[in-house]
Amino acid sequence: MLRSRIARMLFPYPVSPLTNFILLEVDDALNDVLLPDSTLVVRFNNEPFLFQLLRHTRPIHIVVVGGGLLLFYFYNLETVEMTGRQRFNCISAKSERKMGTKEYQQLLSDLQGKVLPENHPLTVQVNRVLHRLIPNAPLEGADWKVHVINEPNEVNAFVLPGGKVFVFTGILPVCQDDNGLAAVLGHEIAHVVAHHPAERMSHNAISMVLALVTALILDISGQLSSMLLSLAYGLPNSRIQEAEADEMGLMIMSKSCFNPEGAVNL
């Protein structure tokens, strides 16, 4: 009697259909108003939550949501111009450039005092190579600008959406000459020309949805499902983009009359 009375006070409304039963164990000391020694155990079905949810969802709702997601996916399929690869991308070039601008401003702040002047021999060299590549790198709305960063221990180079180029001095000895530098810049330019940053963000959105669905279906943590999807979906797409950037980079440097063998030595 006492147990059922307490249950009615704590849970005055009908129990959720997902709950099998509620068990209350109360200590014999009735003077403990706050029931400090009480144990509340709520036990749920072992069935994954998504299946329980679907069981209480009308078929028409599943059809509408599923159909909408499929339409959204196919509407945002596009073809990479230079390679003909079809891919999903729901981020516009304008939005991609805006994000590139924000990243650019942050980088300038972080690298303040390390950017070599425009008349420095290394900056002049990178500019010379870049401007031979640009005519063969179709990128709408690009504002190309070179920044050579005085970091001898940093072997890196990248191009932001919008055309801002960052080359760290540590990579220049690896390039050896203009052909090697053209191979590096061609690869990084290709990532931007193919809008790989926007594609990665689009894939991240898909991965988040898939991770949630996987977690609900398999009844596992979101972190574990994200890791599994990264191995099965994220890494292969990353490799595809890198291979595509290699291919496009060689096309760009070859059309710009650089020796493609410069890429072999990197």
C-alpha cells in the first residue's frame, strides 16, 4: 500500500508506453520525509529506441520524411567540372567563400609578425609560380593573394576558399624548384577549385544524421557511432578528394607548362 501510494504521488500521470514497469523500494523509516534511503529504478525495454519510436509513428510520416530527405539529397548532387565526379554538396560557393574569409581573418591575426613582405625573394617566387597556375584554375569570385609564413619547421601549404594562399617556408626546401612548388600549389588550388571544403561540410552534415540514426538503431553511444561512420564513410571520401586534387593539380600545372615530374619527387 505504501509503495503504491508513493508511486501515485511521484507519477500522477500515466506511465509512458516505452516503460515496462516502475519499481520503488522505500526504507522502513517513515519519519524520513525526503526518503534519503529510497531507491528509484526505472527499467526500459531492451529494444532500441528508434524501433520503439517507429512502432508509434504513422507510415505516412515515415514516407514524407524519408521522401523529403531523398529529394534534398538528389537535388544537391552535382558534378566536379574538371574530373566529372558526381558528389553531394549542399553548401553554396558564396557561403564557402564567406567561411573562408572568416578563417582568413583569424589566420592573419594568429600569424601576425610571421608573414614575409611582398618583396621578399620567397614571396616573389611563390607569386611567380601562382600567377602561372591561376589562368588554368577556374575559380569564380577568387581574390588571389600569397602569404609566405616564416616557419622553417612547418612543412605545409594550403589555399582558403576565395583564393588566399598560405605557404610555410619549411615546405620550400622540399619543393626544390618551381616545378615542385607548382605541384604543391596545384594540389592545394585544386581542393578549392573542386570546392572540397564545401563538400566536406556537406558530408559532415550527413555524418551527423547517420550517426544519430546509427546510435538509435544499434542502441550505442553517439561517440562510438560517429567513429564507426568516420571509418566507413569519412575516410574513404577524404581519400577520394585527395586523389582528385592530385589529378586536378597535375592537370593545372601541366597546362601551365610546368614539368609534372616535379610532383614525383615530393
